[in-house]
Amino acid sequence: ESEADSIRVAPLLAEYMKADNEADAFVIGCYSDPGLHLCREVTDRPVFGIAECAIATALTRGGQFGVIAILANSVGRHMRHMRERLLHPRCAGDRPLGLSVTDVEGGADTFERMADIVRRLRDKDGADTIIMGCAGMARHRIPLEEALGLPVIDPTQAAASIAIGTLAVAAR
């Protein structure tokens, strides 16, 4: 939920990946992609960040994507991530729900709040594709797509799909 959380978890993820002898690839299941570059340095296996994969997937689905963030302080991290990759011109907007990760996963009005954010991203910001900016939003992907008529990218699904595809090609 914060830059401090991302900084704290990065070395733990790197240590986990160094110690793991079974995984063929890793997916970092946080939209901030904490420790992504560090983790890529400590293993020769592929490491996928869900934000990076979601953005790549969104670029194949539309011209301008919008991001549903969990909290206002998430927007700055997301925008920095996009500027570092020179993708910020393709981001129509990044709007926060004002909910913690726990609230997103279990909140009674989460869908309605997400739908309102999607409408604003579509109608005010010009987004034609939506990225859910938290792994905990996954269950809302299909209902949002059906209700609002835009492609909605679940970042974890995007990363897992790219990881599977990468491993399938490598296995040839």
C-alpha cells in the first residue's frame, strides 16, 4: 500500500527467489512490482511484475489505458513506473478508490466504487482499456467489462499468461 511497504518487501522477495529451487518463473503479485529489478538480478529464471505485464497487455487492447489505484499514494508509484518505461503518454488517467487492499478484497461496495472510477476514466480521461491496479481486484474484472463495455485487465492474470507463454516457448 505504500513505498515503504515496497522497499521493505523487495529484499525478502529476492531472498525467496534465491532460495527457491523449484519454480521455473516468478510472478510478483503486487501492482507496485516491488523488487522487480533486484529479483531479476538474483535469479536466472524469468521474473514478471504484474504492473509491467498489465501495461504491456493493455497496450495490445487499446490506445489509452486507465488504472484503478487502491489509494491516492499509489498513483505516484504507478506514474513513476510508467515514466521510467516511457509509457506515461499512453496512460489516460490513474484514479484511486480510496480503499486499502483488505477493503478492496472484502468490501461490500467495492464493485460500485470501481465502476464509478471506470466511468470517470472512460468518460473524462478517455481511457479505452482499464487496468486494475491491485491483485485483490481480480473478481471484479468480468463484471466490470460486462457492465461498462471496456476491456479490463487483471494484472495477475496478465503476468501469469505471459509467464506461461514464456515458459512454453522456452520448452521447445
